[in-house]
Amino acid sequence: MEPTPDVVRHFHPVLPSRQLRQQPVRVELAGHAYALFRDASGRAAALSDACPHRFAPLSKGTVTKDGQLQCPYHGWRFDSRGHGTNPSQPELRHCEARSFQVVERHGYLWLAHAATPLSAMPELSGDDYVFGGTFSTLFQAPLHVTLDNFSEDEHTPYVHTRLGWSGAQTGAVEFDAHNHPDHTEVHYRAPQRPAPIMKLLLVRDGDYFHNDWVTRFDPVRSIYTIHWKSSEGMPRPFITQAHIFFVPETARTTRLHVFSFLRTSMPLLKPLLPVAAKAALGLTWWEVRDDARFIPTVADTPYSHKGMRLDKYDKPLVHQRKLMERIYYAHEPEAVPRVIHEATGT
């Protein structure tokens, strides 16, 4: 595919730390491929997955005892900064491979340009939240389709079966959305339909589901904070929070990396947080899996919203296109659709 505009100036989660061991691993981001490996000290590093010699994929190579990445084709070797040597012609100069920055945090490897400051690393939940775990899911759809799906809950009764309301309760949904210069903010309130797993989070029949989220574009990510209240307005004890990063691997696929957290407003329940946090992680995984199963159905949706009969629940969608173009891709608004269409062949 033709690469989309450069987005590696933002930090992206690209691989769980545990998956990078003795052998290099290939990851893709916006049409570019990277070879991740660990040097002699165990520190993660990343190079462009193309040997500067004849463009063989370095991810198919091996890591030497001294922590260099060796090309599988002709044995050229590269350190974590991309400095290379040619064993067949040691005096050959300019053997460098392009290197990138890798930061290991929250159990993940985060990739960015070498010059990207650490201050650009996205912040996750604070100390009052307990970390429940992470998971990664591949969506067979472009970034814009995947993001649109996660930018409205109108599909909840029809695609999902646990969180949120049923089809018969659509008339009871309360919705509010705000467009800001660098993010969007969305709020839903609706009856929570019965689901057995909700009992693990001490949600009762007749409670109300509240889903509040913010979507940002440095990189593309949404933070969903979900809590429940009784019909009289009494808060239930657990609040879940999911940080979802939308990572475009190719023009046709998007990988979601999800970080799940849980907190409670009741001190007596804090000992239960580790177990409840795992339940919240499982609930989030099920919900994302539902979306992943459905998304191929709409994968060919065009980039432009022109001609679509959008409703009130779609308020964030058009504004988010503008933010994605300006902040994430750093392109003029009229230029980005052309680049993406070339990449998708539409």
C-alpha cells in the first residue's frame, strides 16, 4: 500500500512488551513497517524494516549475542541506533538503517520518532484507578470507519448485548456532545439492560448506564469512563475507564490497543478492586469484540460524510475528521482525503 501521512511524531502503542523476546518482531503503522528487537541490555529498539542494502526485511533476521539486529539476506548488522556494518566489506561507509524511539510503559512498547519528546507520551489513568490489564484487537476496516464506530453509541442495542440499553429503550436515551478545538466530548445516559456480568460490578436491574468519553488526536485515542446510578440517582460503587488507541496499520486495517482501569468511591470495596478490575477488562473485551465482528460490514464506507443523512448522535463525526486532518496527520483539510483515497484505491 501507499503509506499514509507521517504519524510517528506521535507516540503509538504498537506491541505488548511480553511479545518482544529474543527474536525481532515486525509491526506496521500507517503503511510503514518497523522491526522491533531487544539489544544486549534487554532494552527495546526499532529500525525501519528494510535493510539499507537491498531492502530485505530486518524483522526476518536474528539478534546477535551483542544485541545487534542481523539482516537475514547478507548478514549486515545494526545496533539500536541504526549504525550498521557490512561483514563482507567492513570498510563500506553509510550503512545506517533508520532508527526510532521505543518507550516501554504500561506493559506496552510505544513507538515514535527519535526526536519526539517524552512529554508527548499520552497519560493514562491516575493513581485512584486500578489497572485491570490490556488487550489488542485487529479491525478489518480503515481508521476513519473504526473511529466513527467508536464515536457514537446509537448502534449499542443492535451490535452489543451487555453494556447500555436495549432496542426497546432507545426512547429513554439522553445524549449530549461538545466539539472543542482539540477534542470532542460525549455523554450518554440510558437504562442499563440486564446482563449477568454486570452483577460482578454491583450493578442492579433498573440502574442507569452513563458513558462519558473524550476523543483526542495526538495520537487518535478515546477515553471512555463508564459508571452506573440507581433510578433515584444513587451512584453504584465502581467506575470503569478504558483508554482505546486507534492505530492504523494499513489503509484497510486498524489495530485497537486497549488499557482498562477500575476505581471505587467506597473504601470498604477497595480490596475487591483487583478482581473487579479483571471483570471490567473482560466486559470491555467483549464489547470491542462485538464491534470487531461487525466492522467488516461497513469497511467500505467512504472517507467523506457527504451524502449521508447524519443524526444528532453523529455530531462528533464531522468535527473529528477536521481534528484528525489538522492534529493527527498535520495536513491541510482538503489534502488528507486525497492521500487516504489514494492509499485505499477509492
